[in-house]
Amino acid sequence: MSDHALDLGGEQVPIRIRRHPTAKRMTLRIASDGKAVAITIPRWGRTREALRFANERRSWIARQLAARPEPLAIRNGARLPFRGEELLIDHDPARSRRIVREGATLVTGGPAENLASRIERWLRAQMLALLAEDVPYFCAAAGIEPVPCRLTSARRRWGSCSSAGTLRINWRLVMAPDFVRRSVVAHEVAHLVHFDHSPAFHALCETLAPGLQDPSDRWLRAKGKTLHAAFG
């Protein structure tokens, strides 16, 4: 990985250049964290060619960066996305640090400087509780035994399934509507049966979560970046 920068009107945007052993051509995208330009080049590619490639696409890069969702400021009065809805953060430093949900309000106290990290831990705990229901449900529907499930913070994948039979689901999906999370879990459980993207795999996905795959994919394409922006 090589780090350079592109000057966009005074803003220095990092350029991350990565050589890939099987890449046939150069590709450019905005990094999933929205903070850099990521360029993949073949193993024989040259850094100066990658930098010229980025410079020739300055206008496109500027438009993409301008469209980045604003980070969510976790503070008193902010609205936190949660399972497709919003929770009002009611924070008073004089209260206990314990986070309590009261209807559509999240009540908590403690120092403001670690409020975001404590709310993130709360969200992760909520996600684990949801997965403790989702994974056994979909495994049973697929006719297999429940498998371990871990949380991930991956920037480019919402879920994964290892050959050893462990699922990893992005914790940020707790902020998305339930059907999105459940569709991702169903997709990864289907991989436990078909470790590919064959017609049999897609048929099983549809059996596990009827009608959810396409709307879930559309939602993530349209709003997935906002989930990453919420906690940086």
C-alpha cells in the first residue's frame, strides 16, 4: 500500500495505491471510509501511472467526495439511527453512564467526551442480541445447526462466511431497517450450504428471506455510506 495525496482546491485527499496480483487493469474508487482515493493496479503497474490516473479524474473524485454523508455528531439532542428508525439522545453528564432506552429516547449520562464510544458499545450489544435470534432462525430454516457469529467493522462487506463455518456480520446494520440486517444474515447462512453464488445458492436465499434480497441490496447501495459515517 502506497500513500500519496491529490490536491483538490486546497484539500489534500490521500491516495492509497495497492498492487493486486491478479488485477488486469487499473481501477479507482473512493475508499469506503470516504476519506481517500483508493487505486488498485496490476502487480506490474507503476505508481506514477496511478497518480496520473487519479489526476485525470479530479472532477469525478471531487463530485464523489462532495456527496459524502455528513458524520453524525453523537451528542445531546442528536438523533441516532436504530433499526430503521431514530432514537433521540438525551444526555446529561450528571446522570449515570448507564444507557437506557425509553421508547424513542436513549437516556444516559457521564462525560460527553466518551459518549460516542459508550453508545457504540450499546449498539453492538443490541446487534449481538438480534443476531442471537436471527442466526439460529435462519440456520434452522436451512436445515443446519446454528453456527458462531461475530461482529465485524469491515468497510466493504456487510457480512461474510468462513470456510470453517463462522459468520461475521457488520455491527452497523443495527442502524438499518430490520429487513436489511435479516437479508444479510440469510445471505451468509445460505453460504454455509452453498459456498458459492450458484443458482442453488440464490434459490436458498430466496427461500430463507423471501423478497428481501433485492430491496436490501438497493437500501445498502443508497444509504449504506450513512451507516459508516455515523461513527467514522
